[in-house]
Amino acid sequence: MPASILFCCDHNAVRSPMAEGMMKQLYGKRSYVQSAGVKNDMEVDGFSVAVCRELGIELERHRARSFDEMQEWGDDLSGFDLIVALSPASQRMALELTRYYHLDVEYWPILDPTGIGESRDAKLSAYRQARDQIRERILARFGPPREKDA
């Protein structure tokens, strides 16, 4: 288990907050976990909040932030052991920003649910699919949580 993990996506409003919240729920304080986006031009997505609430993960208080804001606030990318990019744009940005650091950047191709579905139920279904993809990747990468992690 890496000591510190950063999840990133395009806006830090859908996929990366879900991953951050899920990681914290599953593994507790075993790792320092944060998330960021290429841009910060959105609030956390209401559908992300809803589908995470179904698993007992609270995202309502999440505040989106960009890579630039992270660095302005003193969260240097070189301090992370692993960066997990959940979108192609965030993977490119992570690789660009870390080209002088020795740290791992992994790309997990996770569905972007934001443009899928016309009805509320169809949208929730797409968000659940993205959430479940993230959960499967987290468990495959980091293993089952220990009882004392939760």
C-alpha cells in the first residue's frame, strides 16, 4: 500500500472524488489520499454524491481543486507515492507535472458518466457503473481491506 495516493480526473467533480472517498472508506488511514482535477471549474457532481451515498460514502463536503491549486496550497505532487489518473487528460497532466520526479503514475480508464442517459434513472445507472469500475480497480490494486482499516 503506497503511503500517499492522488486520484485525478478532468474537473475533480465526478470520478476522482468518488475514488478518494472510496479509498478512505475501504482503507481508512493506511494511506494519505487526495484528489485533484486538470481544472477546477465545477462543484462535486450531485449524481456522484447520490451513488456514493448508496455505499455510505459522503461526498457532500468535497471541494474540487485543480493541480495548480494543490501546488499553490503546498500539496506538492512530489510528495505522493502514486498518482492514479482516471481520464486521459489527467494522465497527460500528471505525466507532464511529474516528469522530474520518481513516482508512479497509473492510468485507469474509467467511464465518464456525465454525458450518458436522458432520464434520472439512466444517469444514475451510468454513475453507478463508473463508481463500480472504480471500486473494482481499487480492490484489484490494493487488495481487500483489513477489518481494522474501516
